[in-house]
Amino acid sequence: MKLIPTQIKTKKHFDTFLVSKGFKKTRQRDIIAEIFFNGPHHHYRIEEILEHARKLDASISYATVYRTMMMFVEIGFAQQRQFGKGQSLFEVQGRHHHDHLICTQCKKIIEFENETIEKLQAQVAKRHGFKMTHHKMELYGTCVSCQK
Amino acid sequence: MKLIPTQIKTKKHFDTFLVSKGFKKTRQRDIIAEIFFNGPHHHYRIEEILEHARKLDASISYATVYRTMMMFVEIGFAQQRQFGKGQSLFEVQGRHHHDHLICTQCKKIIEFENETIEKLQAQVAKRHGFKMTHHKMELYGTCVSCQK
DNA sequence: TTGTACATGCATATTATTTTCAAATAAAAT
DNA sequence: ATTTTATTTGAAAATAATATGCATGTACAA
């Protein structure tokens, strides 16, 4: 019994969202969305988005990137995560559900999914009378290359 | 094949540690350790330890509690955790291994353990060539009382 | 006792996040 | 095209949590 997969959020969805809700399409939002939704990877810090954005428009500010990322989170277009200390990471909402393997040396992040674990987690929550909304599972260690 | 359980850390162990390493036994450390190791629950914020400590000695500073908690973490007597945002929580090291169920409404924390999940996590890490050092698993939702 | 290295308290520095506000600008109304 | 308006932006400052520098205080060994 598979759930219907949530549609992956794209830049096009975001553009539509802006128009439909009466928000404005700005140069800054366009650049930030392009990087976030179509960029080379899946886990962006605000600082990193800012760096990339400034190559396209040197005047973009941290505050604007910050507010845009928060907007993504609020409207359900992004998930905000905290791995250990340091800054939040943002990833596009609606991709396959997954958890994370994190190398504490080189900070590399590998995504994985394990349906058996998911089921067991649901069981645990149920057994304690919890109505589970979400979970967090992160495995930390050293990756193959960092073990050498 | 059960692993040998790590000895639970106590205030007495801490006292011994201080002496053996040439650190000083101070009134402040004694108060803080008493609260942390023998207090009423298992998940302390620095602020909370400070409040309790000040009932016993009004002059104790945040910095001292902070540094003492950091010492507990460094010497392996405490684990530092971040549930969502907000301040870190500290818990005594060496109790049974466990993960957490967290009520997002009332912030209640329930500890649980599930050996099957643990094994599956180890498998996942191994499959990706990781040498796993630790993991984090938190299930968020609403507890029985908050569902009413 | 007294000396000394470690510990403490206060103040301040850092780091990450969040907000304020005047000026800029997108989009609607003329 | 120009004006109007409400939203958005950038710069700076506020907040929150964590971390540190330093003068003073204190545990403990000599």
C-alpha cells in the first residue's frame, strides 16, 4: 500500500505560486529559486545560495536570501534541516522521502531510504500513543574516502 | 550477542575523575554535578541547571555551568542534544542507549529503544561503506494527552 | 601559612538567525 | 506612458545561543 507520492516542487511551481497569491516576481526571487530548485545539489546553506546568487547579481543581500528560503519553508517548498551544529541546510520538498548519512570528517551527505525502518518507527510511535508527524534520522560516521 | 553495557556515569565517578586528572573540586562543580547526575529528570538545559544551582548558591554564573556541562561532554560524561531549534539539552552518558519521541505541543520527551532499528541502521551505514560512530533518531508528533 | 595553577564571574566576542525601516520597484490603475 | 500602491529589498541593528578573555578568587599541595 504505497502512498501517492507528493509532486516534487519546481521553480515553475514557485512562479505560479507567486502570481496566484499576489506576490511579486522579482529578479532576486528568480535568481534564488533558480539556484535552489535547479542547482547542482540538494543541501544548501543560506550563505551558499547567497554566493551563487551574487555571481548573477552582486547586490543581492543575505536578508533577501534568508527571507526567500523562509518563504520556501513556510509554503512547503523546502525543508529546513540542522545537522549537528552550524547553519541550517535547505532542501527541495517533495522529492522521495529519505534520511541522511553524514561524514563527520568531510561533511559529505548521502541520502538513503529504508522502508523497514520507517515501518518500525511508525510502530514505536503508535505503541506510545503518538500521532507521528515527522521524524529525523541521521547516521554519523566516516565515509570510505575519509577512512584512508 | 549483547554488547557489554557501558557503566552509567555518576557524580561519584566525576569526583574521582577530577582528582585523578588534577582538576579541582569546587563548590560550583559539586552543585552542578549533583543536579545533573542526581536530578529529577534526564534532559537539562544549561539555563535550568543554572536556576536549580542558584537556589543552592546564588552567585553561580552561567559561564561556570556552561563550562562544566562542556566538560561533562568532553570527558564523555554527558551527551549534548539539539531537538529542533532552541537550546541544547544535556543528558547523562552511559544509561541504556535510547532514542526520542518528542511531543511538538507540550515538548514532552519519551525515551525508547528498538534493537531491530539499530541493526538496520548499522546495515545501512555498512552498505555505504561508512564507519558509523553515532546516530540520531527523533520521532515528532503529538502525545496522547495533547491529542484531546 | 603561603604559593601557584586552576577555576570563577563578569563582561564581551562570536555565530546564526530574525527584524526594523527607509528606499526601491513590480504590477495595477489611470 | 505615467502615476499609484503595496510589496520587496538592502543595510543595519536586534535577538538568541554559544563561547572566550581576563582580572580576581580559591583549592590544594608544599
